[in-house]
Amino acid sequence: MIARIMISILIPLTFVSAQVPAGAGGVKVDRDTYIIGPGDVITVAVLDSQDVPDKPMQVDPEGQIALPLVGRIEVAGKSVSALEKEITARLRDYIRNPQVSVNVTTLGSRPVSVLGAVNSPGIYQLGGTKNLAQVIALAKGLAPDAGGLIRITRYRSEESAPAGRGADQAEAKPSITLVNVKDLLTNSSEVAAMPIRANDVITVPKAAVVYVIGEVKNPGAQKLNDRETITVLEALSAAAGVLPTGSPKHAKLLRRDPKTMQRVETALNVKRIMTGKADNVTLRPDDILLIPRDTARAVGLKTVDAAIQLGTGALIYR
């Protein structure tokens, strides 16, 4: 009696021969190029078989799933079509002409790194197809000190290997694409719609700055954005100009020596530059332009101010 029961269980498995439609259900992926990885959720269906239930299974951190009749099987690092072939081969010990369909229902192993001058840098899961603008939005947008260029580092032309396959990435020669932030912020731009792939690294460098300090209206750091240099006149214009108490002819340029990293002071007659009598000096990132105070002129202006206030007060009193 026991033998008959065993035979009745095996007979339905022995004569499975219909075709299972590949790709039924799940998310849309290229079955030959998409690489399954840890965190993905997949289903394995075998036509007319109750022993392999068609239910979602998440790939564990070791890249494996547990499948009835087959046991634990390594799935990470394999394409959908390759996994179908391997499961089919293993099931031939139990099923004649097994028809297997593997589908990805949730993309959980498609990390993208967003680094640098964004409001929330980190590693994000694409969870489907996303473009550059959408991925920057995942990182809560660009930080105020973001530069004018974004660097996208890509290790493969196709979908990259799953997270944790560092050796594959090290061997692959990365491609680097630079995009302009201005183009990204244009809604109709092709840059904003640029598709981002798994394991891409998006880096937003901080904007290079020069410092204009001293007797100017708006002292502080002036961003270069997507420029590599800025002139003295452009920097002064960004700082809203020299104050009446400033002495531009006694200005100083403080620039780091690349060997010692110490700042070297150079006298700079900005007054001559402003009047067109000297060349407009080019400032480099991290330069400091100092407009010193004209002490005598400052004292004179204070005296004038005091006189004006005194005269105004006398008129009011009268």
C-alpha cells in the first residue's frame, strides 16, 4: 500500500511536458542581462507541479534560496534565464521535461550610491527604473554648497553585478560621465532623464570657492560653480564691491603653496585693476583676496558721519 501511494505521488511529476510562458508576472527586466542579487524577490514556477509552489522568495544575504526538490541553490550572480536552465537541469531527477519559469517580483539588489554635496548622502535602492533627477531626489536634493558638475561612475554598460561582488567591479574599467547641474535642473533636459543603473556611483563635489574678505559689502566665500577660476573683478562684483573705507591699492592675495600648503602673501593693487591700468588677475580655488581698511579715510568718514548726525540733531532741536 505504501508503494502504491509513493507511485501515485511520483506519476504526476513524471509526465509534465507543457510550456510555461517566460516572464509571466513580476517586474520587467532583461532576462539575459539582469543579474539576480541578495535582496531580490523571485518566484519559481513549474507547470502542473504542486511540489514547487509559485510563491515569492527573497534571496538571502548569501545569495541563496531554498527550493523544494532542489534544496538550497545559489542564485546571486546569475541571470534569470541562466537560473531557469539550472533549476530545470536539477529537476530532471524528479520531473520529466520540466518547464520552469523564474520571475523577479521585487528589485531589492539594485543599489546606487549618492555621495558628496547632497542633503542626505547614502546608498539607495533603485526599486525599478529611475533617472538622474529621481535619484538625486532620493538623496533629498542638492546641498547649498553643491558644485556645478555631477560625476556618474559606472562599472559596466549592462546591469552591474549585485552588491558585494567587489572583485568584479575592481576588474571592470569604470566609465565616468560629467553632467552640468544647470542641465539637471531643466525639466526638459535629457540630463535629468538620464537612466541610472545598479551600482552606479553619483558624486556631487562641493563647489570650489574663493574668499573675499575685508572692506567689501558682502565678505565671505564666493562659489565658482562649474568654473575653475574667477577674476578679481568678478570676485569683487560677487562681494558687492569695495566699501568706501577700503584701500584696494593695498590689497593682498593669499594663495597656498602646493609644496608647503602654507599661504603666501602677494601685494595686489586692485585699484589699478579696477581702473583698467593693470591686468585683471585670475583667482584660483581657495585663494583669499583681502581688501584692507584705509585707516585715515575711515577716520575721516566717521568724522563726517558724526558731523551729519550732529547737524541733523540740531535741526530737530530747533
